[in-house]
Amino acid sequence: MEKTPLSTRKFLLVYIAWWVVWAILQTDLLVGFGVKPTVAMIDSMISNLLIALSCGFILSNMRYYLPRKERYGYIVLLSLGLAGLCILISKLIVLPLAVYVMGDPMYKDFFTASKGIRFDFAFLQIGCICILSILWYTTEEEKLNRQRHGEAEKLAKEAELFKLRQQLAPHFLFNSLNSISALTGSQPERARKMIQQLSDFLRSNLKKEEQEWVPLSEELQYLELYLEIEKVRFGHRLSTEVVCDEKSLEARLPPMLLQPIVENAIKFGLYDTTDAVTISVRAAMDKGYVRVEVVNPFDPETSRPQKGTGFGLNSIQRRLYLLFARADLLETHAENNLFTTIVKIPQLQPAAIV
């Protein structure tokens, strides 16, 4: 289990300073109880060193192993065991030094009388470090889990967005190839022109694959390539009208977003009629959004777009939801034999759309 290490230089300095302060306080306390200053200093240094090493062991142990909730009794037993071990080692080291080296026979009685307090003090400090370690590493583990979960969701979202973009090109390509096939025998010049335009369109499509955001002006250039191909297919029957204000041209949106919408408009506007049809595209800024409307006429007797928007608009709806977590950015309206598709793209901060 990967952890964020605590053994940084800054932490070590704080950790050492903490125990130095405790050693000084304990030395002063022991002197106040009548222990010789040198003996009190050695007692305090060794006792706090042993407790500090025990706490360091706890920190290292918890870094790689966190007990489960049902095994928190392990923390109590570990704290009791380490506290007892600290007192035992301290007795084995400090008593001989104080009694035989520094000539303080009274220290033996003082140490025996203070064993209970020493043990409680060591247990509380080690226990506190255990609890703090569990809280720290549990928080770090949850943070890492959230981060990994977020990265997994991001990868899944990017994969789905990529899949949607990849589906759009074949969807249009099949229609174009069918039209080229139909024109090859009767109108070879138009077929050659359409092949060239299709090549330019696909080349532009490939360039956009790695882009996450493009200006509306660039998206309209890409849309124009698509419309030129469709005009070869439908001839004089198809005309387009594009109206955009200057501010909206700098707005940014996901690439290849408008082409499926216009394709849907052509499908419902031309497929069931032999009359000339005008597809209108209008764009303007609207309260932090770039609002794009695509309008096409339709015959309510032969076409019912309000009951099915097809793959194109469904893919746009899904892309917008994946990008913005909102389902209200795409609207469709059918009124007075006109079908209107409205898409609104929030304009994020520049750093968020690079």
C-alpha cells in the first residue's frame, strides 16, 4: 500500500525538537524531586530516547500496515508492550549508571517508586502516536483511493469520448461513400470533386483527434468542409446560412460538435422532400455560454424529429454530459414546420480548456 512518507527533513527536525523539549522538562521535573542534575539529565535523555524510538517504530509500522477496525485492540497491546519494554531497558541502563558510576544510591528507591508514573507516561505517549499514525495514514489512504478513483473515472470518460468521436466519422463516411458510388457512373466529375472534398474533411478530422477544445471559428471551417461535400450530394437542393457575431467566433467548444447536429438537420430537412432547403446556423454569446442554433425545415407528415434524434444528437448529448455533467445543454424544438436544435457550451476559464 503506497503511503505518503512522514520521514521528511522537516518532520525529523520537528520530531527531534519535540523530544528534546520533553527531555528538558523531565530533567527539570526530576531535579525538583531531589534527583542530582547529572543523574536527572541522563535519566531524562535515555527515557525519552527509548520512547522516541518506540514511537518511531510505530510510525514506520503503521506506514506499511494499518490494523483493521476490528483489530484496534492490537494498538493497545502494542502500546502496553512497548511502554513496558522502555521502562525495563531504562532500568537496566540508568540504574547502574546512577548508583555505581555517579554514586547516587538513593536513586534506586526513587526509580522504583516512580515506575508506575513512568509506565503511564510512556503508555500515553506511545498510544497517542499510535492513534495519530492511524488517523494520518488512513486519511492518506482515503486521499489516494479518491485520487485513483478520480483518475479511473477520467480515463473511462476520455475513452468514451474518444469512442463517440470515432463513431461519428464512419457514420458520415458511409453516407458519403454511398453518394460517391451513385455519382461515379452518371456524374464522374462530381464524384471526383466529392472524393477530394472528403479527403480534405478526413484530414481535418484527424488533426482534431488530439484537440480537446477549438475556437468556434475553426469549428465552422471544419463544418464548411462537411457542407461542401453535402452540397455535392444534394446539388441545388441544399443551401446554408451561417450567422455568427464576432465575440462568439473566439468562444471555445469541443471539436466536431456541430457536424452531427447539421447532419441531423440535413437528414430531416432533405431526405423526405425534393424541394430546395436552407439550413441555418446561428451562434452568439449568451451569459457565459456560446449558444448555437441549427434550424431546418421539415414536413410533419413525413418526418417526426421530435420523437427520435438519432445517433448524432444522442452522441452530442452524451459528450456534453461527460464534459460538463449536465443534461440541459442540448435542446430541440419543432414548431411551424421548423426543427431547431440548440446547443449551449459553457465558457470555462482559459486554464481549464487548454
